[in-house]
Amino acid sequence: MVKVLVADKNFLSRVGLELLVGELKGFELVPSVCGEKEDLINQLQLSKPKLVILDFISLGISIKELEQLSKKFSKTRFLVITEILSKSEFSAILATGISSYLLKECDRLEILEAINASLNGDKFVCSKIAAILTASSEIAVNNSFIKSLACDGIPVTDREIDIIRGIAEGLSNKLIADKLNLSTHTVTKTSCTS
């Protein structure tokens, strides 16, 4: 049985995720967390889940603390689900080493895909997050652009995350290629498909 911990202060989100995971064969829900960071740490130590589905913001956890948690509990996969954030916050969260990242508006199928990808050791990012990270700064602040984006999930490799992070930092394709020891063509191709 795969142990799953849901950690979210929002009642509807937490219960909805618990119902979704509860329908899956081979999965066991451990007691959920709706308190603070200390409650999450205690439950992680006690139940040793394989996967944590987490809205870290609702629990008052900073991005730096999220990174520390993912390092401390390195055998646990973290699937983060939050409301929409800024481009810089998305970029910082992806740099923490979490397995997957979705928005709360993602649908059932996408959440299931992210759960499976996370458990398989793959990374999975909501395509809306990827689009925001790779969009130019002028477009990224345009609310109608953000609302028009689809929220389909896309599996991404660690290398693609590195390229997306470079784009989010405003680096040119050439600088990203130099930084990652890749050809400019590879970076351009990856940034066009993300």
C-alpha cells in the first residue's frame, strides 16, 4: 500500500483530495494535516508517507522551509497544489526539489497524472505554470492571458525544469545553453515546446 498524506488547511481542498486518493486502489490515506508546519513534520515522521499532497502556503510554510522539508524527507515525494502565484514564486518553488506542482484549479485527471508521475520519480508541472514561467514579463502579468491558458499537465525532465527556470530568470537561450552545457538549438527547441 502506498501511504499518502494530504496537508491543506482549506477544508474543501483537503476533503476533495482525500476523497480522490481514497478511490484509488493500492493507496492508504494517513491522517491529514490541517494545522501548522510542526503538525506536518510530526505526521511525516510518524506515518512516513510515500507521497505528500501539500498546499504549503495554507500551512504557513515558506518556500525555504518547503525546500528544507523536501531535503529532510528525501524518500517522500511532494506534490504541491496551490492557488496561482507570481512567476518568481513559481520559479523558486520549482527550485526546491519538489516532485510535482499543480494549481488548485486542475482537474481530476491531471491530479491523478501528477500523483502517478510523482510516485514514479518523474516531475510533473501544470501547463499553466509552465506557460507563465516561459512567458515574457509583459504577458505574464496580463490576467486575461493567465485565465486563457489551459491547465493540462505536462511531464517534464529535470533538464527541462532547469531551462524553464532560466527562462523565468530572464536569461537568453544562449546564456541558458552556456550555463547548462547545452547547444542553443536544444534550449530553443525545449523552450518552444514547454
